Amino acid sequence: METLKVAASSNPNAVAGAIAGALESAGIVEVHAIGAGAVNQAVKAIAVARRLIEREGEPEIKVVPGFIDLEIGGEVKTGMRFIIQR
């Protein structure tokens, strides 16, 4: 399963393309986002990816949100994890 990391400065359209590509190749992708801005961009990207996939005539995607603890610079931070699958 591919893991994509989204930042507050990430372009939602670019992330959506990465999500759609990962879903096409593996059928499942995990998206990580830490902070309100990053979560906002991730949710926008998932919405755009959903639209892209539906336009191709594919079935809807399933998104399972959850929390994840990640160590960054020796410090543990809580972020959001979205598991996306066809």
C-alpha cells in the first residue's frame, strides 16, 4: 500500500492525481496529514480524486478516516490518516 504525505502547502489537484494513480495501480492508498491546514488539503484532494474516478466510470471510493501518531524530529505528533480504496 502506498502512503502519501500531505502538507498544508500541498496542491490538492496534484495530490488527487497521485491518489487516483495509486488507486488505479494498487486499489488502496493511505494519506497522512498533520495539522489543520494539511487535513484541509487532504480532504479537498480526496474530493477531487473521487470526482476524477467517477468521471472515468469507475465505482465510488471508500474512505476510512482515523488518527495516527507519527514521530517527527524526535517528537510524537498526532495526525489524520485516510485509508482510501476502491
